[in-house]
Amino acid sequence: MRLLVYNIRYAVGAGMPPQLPVPGAGYLFGNPGTLDNIIDFIKSCHPDVVGLIEVDVGSVRSAGVNQAESIAGALGHYSCYECKYGEESLNQMLPILRKQANAFLAAPHILGERFHYFDTGIKRLIIELELDGVIIFLVHLSLKYRHRQFQLRHLYELISRAPKPVILAGDFNTFWGESEMFLFMKAAGLRSANIAGLPSYPSKAPRMELDFILYGAGIEITSFEIPKVLHSDHLPLLCDFELR
């Protein structure tokens, strides 16, 4: 089975518009051509499951286009997505922000999906996707170290109750790389598919390992790579795995 995990930055591209040299401006203006490029790239990978971080599901920035559904339609996949902020967050009421989501796209053999929420941080969504022999969790952790530690504890509790082998993937915002999660991974019995610790951010000159695919007992990784594509400020992670 092939898993692709990609923070697509709402399909606004890898950098900031040169005419708007203001921090954060790059997140405000859409670029339809970038979404097309992302779709072409994902199709070329032939993934069975896609975990997307930072997806616009229909704001003015994307001209009302639900990017999760557009990509899923091009792949012939099922899609599930949800706003990444807490259900009671003020961001749920704000233009653009309320359409900022994470998403799973997958072939039709889905047994179910569940949405969980962290108790801390601004980005609180956890998506749980259940397949025949594996459960995959998708996350986008907090920018604050202290919040991330609370979130990792929450994830440990979810993983420990999972009735099937587990994969945990997403953008962890771990500015110290895998070492920041060492104790969590040991406690949860998880290993990283990225055994070389290759960086994924920023895409143009990667130097930080922010994106992860972690896996537990019962799963064997048969290949892993970080394709060098510049459609976002993050590089995608691509791995093949088998169930033992």
C-alpha cells in the first residue's frame, strides 16, 4: 500500500508573492495553476491513501473550490476532511480560516473515519481513517513546544487504544526534528519511516524535519522517499508499506 503525506499550503505555492513582501501574505492569495500542478504530481505517485495538510475547502482564496474534493475527484478516491480548528474555536466563524482543513483521500475500501480534537493548541484536529488492516491518524501539531507535548500525550492515548496496527502521519512542527519526539515514540512503540532523518522544510532548501510518517508493530516499510517538488513550502513524504 502506498501512502502520500503532503502539506500543500492551500495550493498558494512555495513562496510569498513578490509584490506583497509582508509576512503571511503568501497564505492569502490563491494560485489555480498550483492546484493543477499538485493534482498532476499526486496522480503520478499512484497513492492508495493521501493525507493532506493545509487544504482550502472552499474559501474566497480558492475561488470557492474545495481542494480536497478536486484532488479526490482526479484520483477517483473517497475524501473526508474537516476544519482543523476546534469545534468551538473563533476561527470557525472567520472568513478563509473556517475553510482551512486537513483531509484524507483514499481508495473505496474505507471502513470508517473519526474526528478527534486536542484539548490544547489552535490547530486541534485529528483525523482517524480505518482501513481493512490498519488505522491511520493525520495531524497538524501546534507551533508551540509546550502545546505539542500535551498533544503528543493525547495521541499516545489514542494510539494505545487502537485495535489495529497504527500509522501516525502529518506535519508535526517539530523544530528539533525526531529528537523532540523520542520519548513519545518509545512509549507508543512507533518508528519513523524516514530512517535517514531527511528534512522536508522549507521545500526550496530543506533543513528541518517537520513532516513524519510514524508506524507501529505489524507494519513493514518497504520504501520511503521525499520527492523534490516545489508546489508548496513543504516537501511531500511518500512511502510504501505492507501489513505483516
